[in-house]
Amino acid sequence: MKRILSYLLCYLLWVINGALGLLGILIARSVLAKAYIRLRLNPWALGAVDKWGFLLLGLVWLIFVVACEGYYREGVPRGKLWPRFARVTGVEGFLVGIGYGVQLLI
């Protein structure tokens, strides 16, 4: 029973990191659009830059989510789920914080 609960916790933490990653994508998309406007580049291309940027960020997010699942799942039998979650969430939170700070500066 303890093993099942450990894996359920693993996937709950995985979903939390996936949601934080989505937040990061939305912030990065906003930063990209604001930077494009601030640089006064071709206004007609903004839509394409926004959509292609979102597509590429989405692919990065998908790779991140798949990699996290395996990383967390392998950490359960080794008893290293929490350190792995802390490491991934710390880096992810740092990147989201940087993105949010840049968004406020632009």
C-alpha cells in the first residue's frame, strides 16, 4: 500500500511541475510579445512570432513533462522523490521568477 501511495504522490508532484511549466510558458509568451513590440519590429509579423514561439515553447514544455515523469518515477524506489522534486521545482521556479521579472521590466 505504501508503494502505491508513493507512486500516487510521484504523479501528483509531476502534475504540479507540469502546471508550473504551463505558467512559465504563458509568462515567456508574454515576454516574447512585449519584447517584440518594444523593439518596434514589423507589426505584421507579431502574430507569426507569437504563434511560432508558443508552438516551440509548447514542445519544450512537452519534453520537460515527459522527462520529469521518468525522473520522478525512478526516484520513488530509490527514496529520492523529494530531493528530485525540490531540485526540479527550484530550477523551474527560478526560471518563472526571472521571466516574471523581465515581464515587469519591459
